[in-house]
Amino acid sequence: MPAVATFNRKEVVEAIRAAFRDVTLGDGVPLRESDVIDDYGSLEERAAARALDFQGPWWEVPREDLKEYSSVFIFMDAQGFRYYLPRYMTEALIETNGRLGTFAWMTLEILESAQQFGHLPDFDLAQKRAILCFVEALEHLEPGIATAPCFGRDYLDVWAYWAEQVQE
């Protein structure tokens, strides 16, 4: 069961930024291209979508893009996943004023689905710790999330997975 004694939103955001600071998209599959893959698009359609995707630092990915393409992580490669995940996590922590908002729920679902389907990329230890810190922050923003009838089990599964990852 998550047990973070204190919670400081700014510190969690900074931990995520520090752990993922050097992550770039490179040749990874971006959001719009992932959406085209989901729709069985051609190579030409994928290239056109890729040309529209933001290519700068992950922390500058437009919020609107995050909202529109939240269900495409399963179609990304490992580099795309590593590039977008910290942006979703930090946006989840920035958008809230005391409770979980849309981005927090989207990010929890992204982690849970990727874990369930074995689609998580490799992360270094600092990144694993930052992800666990984010997951534990959710308990502070939504007290009782771990025991909620609808999604408590999913939260606990995600938490247990990342708690184990940082022990390796």
C-alpha cells in the first residue's frame, strides 16, 4: 500500500523533469503517427502525420495534443512512450488544484494498460523512481483512490508494479 509521508507537488514535478531531462523523441513514434497506426494508415499517411507532430523537448508538447491523443500509447514504440509519459505525468500534477484531474486519470490508465499488455519500455532507475513518486502522489491528490470500488485495484496494481521496479 502506498505510504508517502509528505507530498510536495513541485518536488514531484521536479523529480520527473530531472529523471527524464535527456529523453528526446528522436526516431520514436509520436502521437499523431500513433493515431494513424491505430487506424491502419499507409506509410504515406504515417509520414504526413509525423510531419505535423511536435518535435521539441517533451516538456513543451502542447497540452491540446495530449488531450486529443491520450489513447495511442499502445501504438507507440519505446522511445515515443518514454518521451510522452513524463509530459502526461507533469501535466497531471500541474492541472490539479487538490483533486485528480483528467490528465491524472489518463496517465494512470496509460500506465495500467501498458503494464497489463506488456508494453512498458525500459526505464532507468531514476525514471522508475519518478514514476513511482507520481503514482504515490495520486494518493495524496485523491485520498482513498487505493480503496475505490471502480479503480482501486488498478491503482494498487500500478503502485505495486513500480514499487517492485525500484527495488531491483
